[in-house]
Amino acid sequence: MHTISKEFYFSASHQLHGLIQGHPCGRIHGHNYTLRVFLKGDINQEGFVQDYNDLKPISDWVDQKLDHRHLNEVFNFQTSVENMSKYIYDLFKPQFPLLCAIEMSETPKTNCRYEE
């Protein structure tokens, strides 16, 4: 069994609500996000788990829906990486059955991984 991954990048702003007074994430701020998708499976006849070119719908979605957007206007939930990673997993799992995990980071030092 092999696991492959591909990274996508986008820049966006957001604001987390309901935090303690003065919490920096309670203000509108932005990040340069990294989204990494993981697919797990056996190698097919072409020698791939999944052709990376097949992931273009994810790239297109990131570019059209997330890049240079205010994420509070995109999603109807608290825009933490925890919530967004699960949403993205649920969104793309039907199209990519080998999808096994989503990772998102807001900074090089922070990371969230969602997997079933």
C-alpha cells in the first residue's frame, strides 16, 4: 500500500469568532495556507496510486473558491483549519475514493490533519 500527497497553496483572510477578548485571531487577519491531500492505495497499471493530473479539480477549487478570499464569506462555520480540513475532506472524498487525509497549515509551524 502506498500513500501519495500533493500540496496546494492559497492566501486568504479570516476571523475567528467567540474567542476571549484580545485574542489575536479574533481580529481579521490573513495567512499563506498550505493544503495537502493524501491518497492511499495500490499502484495501478500505469505505475501510480493516482495520477497527480487527476487532482486538477482540487487545484481549480482552491484557486477559484479560496485564494485571495475572506474565508468567513466562503464558509458558514468557524474558519479554523480543523473545521476547514474536515469540510474539504468531505467535499472531495466522493470524487477521490483513495483520499485518506487532508492537512492544512496556516503557518510553517502549525498543522492540522483530518482523516477518517
